[in-house]
Amino acid sequence: MTSFADITPTLERLAIEVPSWAYGNSGTRFKVFGTPGTPRTVEEKIADAATVHRFTGLAPAVALHIPWDLVDDWAALRRYAEDLGIALGTINSNTFQDDDYKLGALTHTDPKIRQKAVDHHFECIDVMDATGSRDLKIWLAEGSNYPGQADMRGRQDRLAESLQKIYDRIGDEQRLVLEYKFFEPAFYHTDVPDWGTSYVQVAALGERAMVCLDTGHHAPGTNIEFIVAQLLRLGKLGSFDFNSRFYADDDLIVGSADPFQLFRILVEVIRGGGLDADSDVALMLDQCHNIEKKIPGQIRSVLNVQEMTARALLLDREALTAAQESGDVLEAHEIFMDAFSTDVRGDLAAWRESRGLPAHPMKAFAASGYQDGIEAARVGGTQAGWS
Ligand code: LRH
Ligand code: MN
Ligand code: MN
């Protein structure tokens, strides 16, 4: 049996990067509801991200999206973040908001447009050099809406060529992670729709190219934990974008729609060494908070990951393997469900306190006055959002 004390060294290492865009107004094709106190600048987003870390000890880095988070002085931004106790993390490129990219960016038939998209990634790598970021995350909104519209095969070839140029530019300590998504904004075909395509593309690039798995980017019913197991087995799971979904890419709070799925995913992460001390699997959130307050939304999210990680770590592996190997189907299933059903909230609260953190970060944040402070201070200017 594994006790709570046995799992704290791993829990101690748990780090979940938060996305800068979660603090801005975003999240739907319909009305985006603004919330008072929403950041107007990159610095204000970083201050909010640092607040999530201060209350939870779980979110030591914030991911940026270029050009949503463009600034003139990256060294100053890095210092600003570090002074607040967090690092600048993954740099996300953006080739989905420019008219030139209507029919593709890295896959476009026009070499000038492809080069423009490659150059945007070069700019992202320059940013990474200044911020000290390790990962360049690429998600491509490329595909077609109508059968016959595009040569799907030619687009794969051009994608490979463009990615190679980008990969050749990243530094020895940097990585390229390629995110897949099964549909949207293109509806007929998508150029990187699934883990297999992402894997094929990154495998051709080299060791420092990996797959990014966004939990909201699969067809309903997909066994995501199987994909996790497979990618870890292949040494190609670079990072996660965590969120929850009921229907498509809903970007809701991780663990809210299907906590059991999050548990199953984390069981495979642990099984594959993804939480080992030498693991370089990056855990990140990719969420939008349209109707709830954003900072507590992010605090809830990282706590959900922590809680489910604790339950997954408590899984009695030895007993499970014995039951599996003896063919005891129901015993194996019960051992699995026992871990999922374990209430770890009390142990986690006490453990947080023992480390100088609030036992209940949600309550502590609510009592801190931070939300009132930003609502009073952040008046005027334009609230940050998808821009
Ligand atoms: C695409 C996506 C990708 C983007 C983010 C804003 O759906 O998941 O990671 O960069 O949303
Ligand atoms: Mn994502
Ligand atoms: Mn998404």
C-alpha cells in the first residue's frame, strides 16, 4: 500500500504552467463577457499568474502567446516575472489571425506566405532566447472546408519543409512541440488532426521535436490515456494542454467535466515516467474563463490537477500488476477505482500548510482582497483578450 507520505516527494515536483490568455477575456465565438479587474497589459497578466503560484505553489511559469503578449523589452519582462517569483514559459506562435493565412500558413502553396509564417516562428525563437523559454509550441489552424479544395498530400510535404526550417533554428536547449486538433477552424480536413500526424512530423525533425497533447482536441469518446501511454512509450510526449470538454474544444476548467478521465490520464503519465524527477513532460493549462473569475478559475484548475495526481500516485501498482497478471479482471478494476475514490483533500490541505502554503488556496485567495484590489485599480485602458 502506498501512503500519502510516500507520494509527497512527487507532489512536491508538480508544476503546471498557466497560459497568459486565461487571464484575459476570451473563450467563445459568441459573446465574450468581460470581468472587472481583467489585465490590460502583459505585466498585469503575469502578476495574476504569479498570484496563482503564490496561493498554490503549483504554477511557477506562465506561457505567452505571440503576438498577443508582444512587448518591446523581453529582458525587462523576464525580470518582472522573476521578481514576482515565476518564470516565462512556453512561447506559443500564432498563425491564425492574419488574412494572408486564410488558406494556410506553413502549408500554403505560395512560398512567400510560407516564409512569412516561418519568419513568425523565427521571431518567436528570438523571444525564447530573451525570455529563457524552453518550448516553442506550434498549433496550426490549417486545413480545408471542402473536399477537393486542397491537395492534402502536398500540404503535408510543405508542412514538413516549413517545420524543418523552424526546427533548424531552435537552440540546443530548446524544443519544438507540435499540437494537434481534430477539427476547427477547418472542418473538412485539418493538416495536423491527430497524434499520429504530429508524431510523424516531429519524428522526422529530430530529438528535440515532440508532440503536444491538448485534452480538448479529440473526438468525443477518444481514449486519451492510451495516446498518453503510446507517446510516452515512444519518448515523444512533450507537453500537455489541460482543459475539460463536454462537446468539442470547450476549454473549461480541467477536471470539471470528467474527473475520472483526468485521473486515467495521470495514471498513464505516472506509469510512463512523466512525473519522474528527470521527466521533461511539460504540464500546462490551456483554458478560457468566460463566465467565472479568472484567477480563482486558474487556482481551481491547478488544484484539480494536484488532487487527481495525488489519487493517481496512490494507486497500488504492485497489487494492480498482480491482479492483472493473474487475470483477475474485477480485482484489478477495484484496485484502480479505489485509488480514484480516495479522498485526498484533508491530507493535501495539511501538507500545503506544512509547506507554508494556505491549506485552502481558493478560500485564502477569496479572503486576500487581491480580486477587489485589481477590480479597483484596473480601470481605464483596454482589457486584454484574444486580439
Ligand atoms: C487551439 C489552442 C492552441 C492555441 C490556444 C489559444 O485550439 O488550443 O493551443 O494556441 O488554443
Ligand atoms: Mn491548446
Ligand atoms: Mn484548443
